[in-house]
Amino acid sequence: MGEALFDLEQLLKSQKEALTLEEANILQTCKFKAVRQFMAGVITGASVALEDMYFNTSLCI
């Protein structure tokens, strides 16, 4: 998703006509949502991994 947004942004910026303020705001909102979802996934994944690591090592002691 991130790569697609990056490609879209590059394509839109390379066109002759500049983005309108509304179009730029929509693009920016999409980028913020993508970053937020990515970070939520990273935090969730790290939490699960750390929890699994904690419980697996405590059983071995």
C-alpha cells in the first residue's frame, strides 16, 4: 500500500497541472492513514512477539 501511494504521489506531482488544495489534502489524509495502520500493525506484531518470547522463556526456567 505504501509503495502504491508513493507511486501515485510521484505521478500526480509530475503532471503539468498542480494538485488543487483539496486533492493535496486527500492525498495527505491517505498517507497519514496508511502510516497509522502500518504503525498499529508494527506495535501489535511486536507486542505479540514479546509476549510469546516472555511466556516461552518463563516456562523453561
